[in-house]
Amino acid sequence: MFLALIVLVGALPLSFCDLVYAGAENKADVTLYIHGEKSNGGPIFNTSGQMGGGLWAPGVSASGTMRIYNNYCSRISIHNLGIKMKLYDTINKREVTDAGLIREFAEAMKLTIKKGKRLVFNNTIYNKSFYEMLYVRGSSSQKGFDLGILNWVNIGKDSSVDFEYTVHMDEGAGNNLQGLKATVDFIINAQEKPVEGPPYGDDSDKNKGENSNLVQEPVEVIPDIGGHWAHDCIIALIEHDVLDPDENSSIRPEDYITRAEAAVLIGRALKLEESKDISTGYVDNIPTWARGYVISTTKAKVFKGYPGRVFKSYRNISREEMTAVLIRAFRKDSTSQKEITFTDRGTIAKWARDSIAKSVEEGIVTGYSDDNTFRPKAYMTRAEAFTLVCKLLKYHEEHKIEVVVH
């Protein structure tokens, strides 16, 4: 039994723009650009369009790489992958319309997709057959494959992500598949926000069962939060699109959070739009990835900057600064009747005292229990910042998180 499988790259225009084949000058086998004037796919494996340059048989595998470059005006996020497949019977010279035969073929073709950067792949985001990824326009059952939240592929402006894909024909593929040729379009749904509605389809028990694999064990995907005291809060922020793992699928919870990182975190928590203004209002450099949120949080009077109109993006934010910023961000009246009882209250800056008193009164922060200190000048860790935002957004109630600033 031998099969010829032609695989072309296609585009599903669900949100921003089409995908365009860029040619073979890139190190990846295929490079696609988000946003272009036309959409013309290119063969995944080679210019002949035949995977591996030959016919398929049970046990045969072939691999390739694809680079997706985001030249759109802002970040995009890939939530769904799909394939459109047509079968052609080369013996009887006709298109195959038998649903059972189509399914048998699709289930016999196994597909593994890994995500990475610069052709280094460290995260498997799909490891099933063609069948689970089938997309048929208007179908209620074949809607492509929704990536689990922790596997969403976020690509910043002027950045890229690489995919490595391996197709393997199952050793047990039946003889009735002999003589079939498949044309397969690989579809990428590039959209920043998911479609309105329940996050994984409808609320029926059947649908929940079919999609139960979408919520994956976080520890496997984010290696540096397993067993961490802020684990549940971090997952809650990821689920609500407030926080993304970095390109290494890490969160770095014990790193200090910088002012630029804090601006992005708070901007996304408040669902502010990233500003496209030419001027930031600050005289010092603001990194591209944080620029929009630095501007929008400044306009919202969350951040005020330092004298001389400097923002100091890469400076670690102190605990008293972050507390004051969050009180302003969530429109909390800083007036408080509660007296600050921390033993180091004398070291708290005057401009931060009301905010800290208010945050203690509302149970947002509790300080250090071992010596009853607040340590206002100490830098805040990313985990501490995530926990405070989680508390203010009330996500801790969903996940039964006990929020304490350590």
C-alpha cells in the first residue's frame, strides 16, 4: 500500500489577516508572514509538494519546520490550529466522499507539532492524528483543535515563533487506504481574543468531556511554578489573559518585577488598550514590548514617573511603590482609618502611607508575619505582584487562593 500526500499551507481568515508564503530564503523550511496583500501557500516539505519527496506507506514519517513572523501592528495570539483535507482515489480517479473512509485515513495519519524559537523546540503543543484537527467551515464538530490556554502561541510585534511538525503514517493503516492521495491545508487561526462565549464550547456535559484535554497540567508546561505558593494565582491570571509565560514557557516567580513589567501586568489586568501614541511622555527609553501599556497606564494616572519625566523601565519596583500604584489602578480611595502597625512603619514614605494603610485595611497585603514588617523599600517579586493583582481582581476566590505578600 502506498500513498501520496500533498501538504500545502493555507490560511483561515478569522481575525487579523492572511498568511503569506515567504519563500525558501529563511532557515526554516517555510516562513509565513502575518499580514499581507495576498495569501498564497507554499508546500510544507519541499517544492514538489510531496512530503519526503515520495509515496507514503505504513510506518513512514517525515518532518519539517515553519516560521511564523508577526509583521502585524500589534501582538497576535494563536489559539486554534486546523487542517482542511481532501482525498482523491487515484485508482478510480475520483474524489473520496465516504465519511468513514475519510475518517479512517485522517486517524491513520499522526501529527506532532512542537513550538520553539530559532529552530530550538522545547514544547509539544499537538500530538494526535489529523482527525482531531480537521476543520470544516460551518461544522459543529470539526472546528480545528483549540490549544490549551497554557499552549497559546503569543507572537509580539516584529517577532516570530517556529513550529516543527512530524507526520507519521500508522503502522496499522488498512489496505483499503491504498491508492488514496490527500491534499491537506494547514490552517492557523491568528486572533488576539477568543470568540465570545464559554471558553471551551457550550456547557453540555458531552462537550466538556470532549474538551477535557484542553486544560493541561500546568507544571508540565510551566516548569518553575510547580509547588510554588503563588501557583494557583498565576494559573488564574494566565487563564484570564492577564499573564503569559515567556518564550521559554517560564514565569520566573521569584525574580523582581520591573516597572515596565508592572505596567504591562496592570494594563492587561485593567483591560486597557495599548496606546499607539508616538510620544510616551517620558524622556528615557521605554522598551517596545511595554511601550503601549506604559503610555496607557500613565494616561490612566496609575503611573506618574519620576521628576524630570523619566520612567525608569528596568528599575525593580519597590513594595511601597507597587502598593500605591495598585491602589490608584483599582480606583481605591486611599483614605483609611486604620493605623499602620508595622514595626518599620517609620521607613514608609509619606506619599505611600495612605495607600499602604488602605491595602492593609482591605486585606490586600499583610506584611511579614515573622517580624511584623512591611519592608517598603524592598523590591517586590513577580509572584508577590501577581498575587496582589489576583486579589484585587477577585480571581483568588475562584481558585481558593490565600493571598499573602511574603
